[in-house]
Amino acid sequence: MINSDNNYMNEADFSALLADVFKQNGIEKYATEENLHKFYRFACILREENAKYNLTSILSDEGIALLHFADSLAAADLIPAGASMLDVGAGPGFPSLPIAIVRPDVLVCALDATKKKTDFIAATAEKLGLDNVTVINDRAESDKMREKRESFDFVTARAVAGLGVICELALPYAKVGGRFAALKGENADEELKGAQSGAKKLSARIVGNEKSQLVYKTANGATSNTRRIIIFEKLSPTPSAYPRAYAKIKRSPLF
Ligand code: SAH
């Protein structure tokens, strides 16, 4: 059960909970002692900073363990060894920071339009001793971001915008042959209408569309969340007209 009181677990209990959540979701290999310690510290920092300014509404032990940490790792195994990764609209660092914790070989760049969020990510990465994290405080569609086009092996985005919008914001940054993983929820079927032809305009195609359940069962009951990972492969450079100005993208998404 996801509780919402303020009596948070100590490190030993949180680590045991997180290890159990990872096990129930087939990612127990990431539950090393060192990683569990970093995840516990990350949860503490998230709550501390959230008391000063709003970063997330999910703050309970189970909520953070399942809906932030385990969920962020949905795409962790899909990232090639030694890859460069861009997380578009990273917010307080999801999925970028959990991926940076469990994949020290991956160079993670977190992009967000809000400075307090990129500042939070940079400060948290430093406190956790993660030297594979950089941040960019900008909008994905800004002119300044043009220099980063076609330069990441792997691009992620979770909970940023509808699929048609986020594809236009994210796909220009994937290298040719690279991939974009859109982490979506239950309603992805609706968003997938016209996605293959929309992706084509951005010089990409859908190569994966996986539905799975994120689960956590306890003696008190079970929590389950449907998730969908839609994977795009970049076929050639995205035409320079994309991404368009944000107002245009919102007004007439490619799909
Ligand atoms: N990925 C995080 C945050 C989701 S909230 C998570 O799953 O928890 C969406 C975030 O996207 C916000 O922090 C917002 O600032 C950022 N964002 C929205 N549109 C953006 C754009 N065009 N460029 C960069 N960041 C954007």
C-alpha cells in the first residue's frame, strides 16, 4: 500500500523495501549495497528540498521506491554500454538520476526548462558522488539546443507531454541509429494513433512497444501501475524544421 504519512523509514528499512520492490520487478541486480545507499540518500534529499519548493507529489517510502525509482529503471537495460543519454524534461531527475546510479558507464545529461529543477539535479548528483551526470537548463525546442542535435545514443522522457509532442522535442537529439524511449502510462494506445507516420516525419520509426506492470505486493495488499515503453529508432537526421516553436507544436502536434 502506498502510505502518505510523514513517518519515513530509516535507511535499513527503506533499503529492504527498495530491494524487495526491485526483486518483484525483475531488477534485483541493481539492488547492490552501494546503490541502495545512494537511493536512500536521494529519497532524503528529495523530501528535504521538496519542503522548500514543490518537486513531486510522490514522497512516501513505497511511492518513491516504486513510482520514482523502479519506474525510472524501466529502460535501464535498454541503454547500450558506455552510451551518452539525454533525459528531456527531467524534472527532479526521473528517469535520469536512478539510471545514473545503476549505470555508472552511461553519461547522463538531464535537460529541463526550470532552473530550480536542473539545480536540484546537479546538487543531488554531487551529493551522491555521481560523476556521470551533467545538466542543461533550457527548453528542448530552443535555438541554443541546436548544437546538441543528433548527438546522444539514447534519449528518454517520462511524463513530459503527449507522445506526438514529446517525439518532436526528443527525437532531434538522438544520433542516427540511436534510440528514444518514451516512458508512458496506461493511456498510450490513444497516443499511438498516427505515431508511425508522425515518427517518419522526424526521421524515426517505432521499434518497440512494450506494456508491463509495475508491481509491489505486501501482506497488506498490492499496488500495480501499468506502464508502456515506446521505443523509436532514428533512421537519418531529423529535418531542421523540427522541433518547431512550442506554441506550434502544441497547436498542431505531428500526431
Ligand atoms: N520526467 C520527470 C518530470 C516530469 S514533469 C518525472 O517523470 O518526474 C515535466 C517536466 O518537463 C517539467 O519539469 C518541465 O519543466 C519540463 N518541460 C516541459 N516542457 C519542456 C520543454 N519544452 N523543454 C524542456 N523541459 C520541459
